[in-house]
Amino acid sequence: MNPGRAPLAELLGADELVPIYGGGATHYVNLDYAATTPPLRRVWDRLAEIMPLYGSVHRGSGFKSVISTRLFESSLHRILAFSDGCPEQDVLVLSWNTTSSINLLARRLGLTKDSVVVTSEQEHTSNLLPWRKHARAVECHTEVDGTLDFNHLEDLLNSR
């Protein structure tokens, strides 16, 4: 690994050279990892260790299935603990991606086309599209430094 390229050097494939137009090669720089983020090298290495023991999660009583289920459940508990969740009162919902997660949330909230959701001008489409599908999304302005314009936010909230 190239230590001068940290933290990208820890992503699987970050040290790979890719061909460039006109000849030659360079390190690939991806400015939008939205749905294609490569795993960290240590995550990939851990997966490689456990893959020979991989089995159906929650679907069997064989050795591999039991090991996989335990690893899966342990992962859920670790994620919940990392996010300061309390197993007695919080629920961890995993989904495919941001859009899928927000669609689940929007449906659970019971939003209608008359509902209003306040977002910011800086949202990625993965956050905007689900809200627009289930409600009316209103964008709060942002300051030059990227922070929310709290005066505009207050106006938006007070108007509803």
C-alpha cells in the first residue's frame, strides 16, 4: 500500500492503476462512491476468512448456518451499540441503500402527498427522490460555508 494515499489506500483496489486516455496509467479517483464503495481492505480480509464457513442465515441448523447466523446477529448488536442504540427500545433496519432505507422510513411515517419534508439544497438524489415520491420536499437554503440557513429553516417550519 502507498502510505501517502491514506485513507483511500485502505480501500480494496485503491492502489490499482487504471489506464488513461492517451496512454499510461494512474490511480483511480472516484468522487461518487454512492452505490459502489469498495470495502476496506481489513473488511475484505475478514470476509475472506469467514467465507469458507458461510451458510444460510436464520434458515438452518447445520454448522455453517449456525456460525453465519451468530455472526450476523453479532454484527447487528455491534452496529446498534456503535450508533448508541438501546436493544430494548431501538430497532436496527438494514436495507440495500440510502434510497431504499428512506423509502422504508417514508412509508412507515405514513406520509401523504400533502405532507411536507424539509431537506437541504445539498442533498444527494438518494435522499431527495424518496421524499419527493411520498411527500412534498422543500429545500432549506444553505450558507456559503455549507451550514443550514437557520433563518430560512425557521421560516419554513413556522409556515407549517
